[in-house]
Amino acid sequence: MAQSISCKNNNVLALILIPIVGTIITVLFRPIYLISIFLFYIAPALYLVLRYKNYSFELKDLVFTIVFATPFAIVVDYIGTISGIWYAPSSIILPRFLGVIPLEDFLWMFAGTYLIIILYQAFFDRGKREVTDHKMWKFILPATILMGVFFYLVNINYNIFFWPGKYTYLVLCTIFFLLPAILFLANYPKFLKKILGVIVYFFYVTCLFEFTATYLKQWIFTGSYIIRPVSFFGFGSVALEELFFVGIVGPIAAVAFYEYFDDDLK
């Protein structure tokens, strides 16, 4: 028992230190956006993959991440970018998807989602081992239809999703992330305790990444917001809506979709 606790503490310490090392490397060497994603999100996820070597769970998490994150990355990032809420000034992978979304944003969405789910599995949950659940089709089918409608609307009028204003971020992320998170916790309140540790860690990683990314202009917030973006003693400039919806609501929504569509709700 003592050895198990010590091992767990070592893993927690390693996960805390990895983003700190990433911050130091980012500030000193000013890497490109793609490398920063690896340092802050992929590195801790890889640590968990190599440490636990539970390949059935890891494959399950990867499949879920691709299925779940893709439509959200496309729709939310397209609307957010074209509406001027956020913007990644440079991309080494051209052309941009739909002429708007840098492909690094997809990697960021995939890496962040995967980190949330694998962290949840490693420390707080031991769910079903099947790579996919039949319930996944309840997500895939409506998501495919909605994506078809989205692409059709973009094709006939690419400005149809241009929604400027200080409430755009709030409305956009409330619809796609906050409402599913609230509905899930309202019906399954027992999961709040299990998710809490994931929220704390992901919020920590998100803060370090967002402030360093905006400090290096890898990621900038160009719109108007309910509360103006804040800096950390002059370091970076991040919209508070970003920290709330990505760092806090994001993990809840990801686990909610995971448990409801791909796991056992236990």
C-alpha cells in the first residue's frame, strides 16, 4: 500500500513538473505553436501512456478523442476565428482548413481532450475496456448530420457564422460546452468528485500554456469580451472566458461526453 501511494505521488509530481519545464523551454527558446502544444499537452499525456501501459484504455481514449474532438474543433474554432474571438497568427502547416483554421488548432484540441480523458482514466476511473461503445452512434449520427449542414452553410455564405460582439464567446461556449456539462452533472452529480482532480490539473496546464502562448503571440485574443483579457504581471494576455471555458468547463464536458457515449456511467 505504501509503495502504491509513493508511486502515485511520484506520478503526480511528474505531471506537475512537466508543464513547468514546458514553460521554461517555451520562454527561453520561443518555439513554434506546434512545439508548444507538444510540451504542454502531449508530453504529460505521453508520460501517462508510458507509465501505465494500459493499451486497451489508451486506444479507447484515442478513438474517442478523434470522434468527439473533430466536430467541435471545426465548428467552434471556425466560428471563434472568423468572429475575431481568437486567432493563431502563424502556422507552418498550410493551407488553413476552410481557409480559416490552422491545423495546429486541431492538434491542440485533440491533445487537450486526450490528456483530459487519459488523466481521468489513470487516476479516477476504470471503465469499460471495449474500444468503442454502441452508444457512440448516438453521437456520431447527429454530429455527422450537423456537420453536413454546417459545411453546406459555409459553402453558400462563409460569413454566415460571423458573430461579432462581446457576448460571442459566452454564447458559443455555453451552447457547445457549458450546457452539456451542466446537464451531465445535474443527472449524474456523483461524477463531480471524480472530475475535480482532472479540472484542477487541466486548469493548471491551461493557464501555463495560454499565458506563454499569448506572450509569444502564438495565440492572440483579438475580440471584445465581457471582461477584458488579463495578463500575469505583464506576461501574456488571456481572455478570462478562455480560462473558464477551456480550463474548467472543458474537462467536465469532455468527461460528460465520454461517460455518456463511450463508457459505463459508473
